[in-house]
Amino acid sequence: MTRALAINENPAIPANRYAALSSEPNILTDIYREEINLSVWQCKLSQELSLEVTDLLSSASELQLSIAATPEHTIDALHAASALLANKPALSEHLAMLVDMFCTLFELKRAGLRLTILNKAMCPKFHVDHIPCRLVSTLGGVASQWLPHEKVDRSKLGSGSKGKKDHESGIYTSESDIQQLNTGDVALLKGSGWLGNEEGALVHRSPAPAVGETRLLLTLDFID
């Protein structure tokens, strides 16, 4: 877990936000800790799952799947929504597992699931999500980027960038400030809609795939 020294006049309010990372899935529960704005299960994809993702990305040019998924019926809903997943048992089971984990962690009956093939950056500039929390996992291709809380000049978010690109706006001072998730990582990104985290939402962006490359992105959101 990353740590940085910070001065805090009111000890009841964290002066900083940190990332919690582990190869164990129970690290995701750390998202409930007030000082954590990113919790990452460094999940290693099985060979079968990786092969299915590679096959999907090589055979399908488009996939924009969006469903309301319940833990009990995720696989059926996925197969009904897209024939592309009907012969992808490892991928389907992995998605169902993540829906179950997400719904259990946040006591939800269902989750908003989006599975998308991307050939360009969906959100190319650093930003925050104005929601409580989102699960993000890149199952194939280059994964999402983020900035540690203490490295961000939040005055440069949104209109504060004055239309400049991230490397010109001053939102960060050095390219080395930029952190990147790995393919397969399961990340919970705490947004500004989480009570008490209005000024501590994780700053992140989509990476731009190399020319001719694509990525398979999963997101899970609260819908109830």
C-alpha cells in the first residue's frame, strides 16, 4: 500500500488518500476505509481466460454490451445480450464472479455491467467520477492510468485545464507521477459521490491503445 506523510489539522478528516493493492481479493474491502480511494486486486488471468479474450479481440471489431446483471443470472444475461460470449465460458464465469463480488461487497441486488471493445481512449484526460464507486478491469490490452492523490493539482481538472492536454495543463508535474494498472487487475475507484470523499476522488484516465491494438474493458456500477 502506498503511503505519504501529510499534515492534518483535523485528525478526523484524512489529509490524503491512498491506494491499497494486493494479490488477495479481500483487498477490495479496503475501499470502505476513509483514507483509501483506490483498491486493487492484482488478479492474474488464467490461460484459458486470456486465450478467450485474445480470440474475442481478434475476431470482433465491435462490442458494446450493457446489462443489469444479478449475481444469480449474470451468465444467462451475458449470453442473451451477445452471441460473442456464448462460446466464452471462462470469460463469462469471470464476469459473473466479479458481479457477485461487487454486489456482495456493496449489498446490491444487481449491478450495471458494461463490456466494451475499445480502439481509442474512452476518457483520454485525467478526471474524477461523480459517483460513489466503480469497478474497472481491463481484461485485454493496455489498462487504466491514475494519479496518486498527493501528486494531483485538482484545480486543473475539467475546465481548470483551460482546454490543454494533460501534459500541458499542470495537473501533474512529472510523467513519473502517472501510475498504471495491469491487465487483469480488478480495481475499485472511489468517486466524489462517496460520502466524505468529495475532494478525494481518484483521478484517472483511459490510456490510448497503440495503432491497430484494442482493449476489452469491464465496468460495474451501482444502479439500485
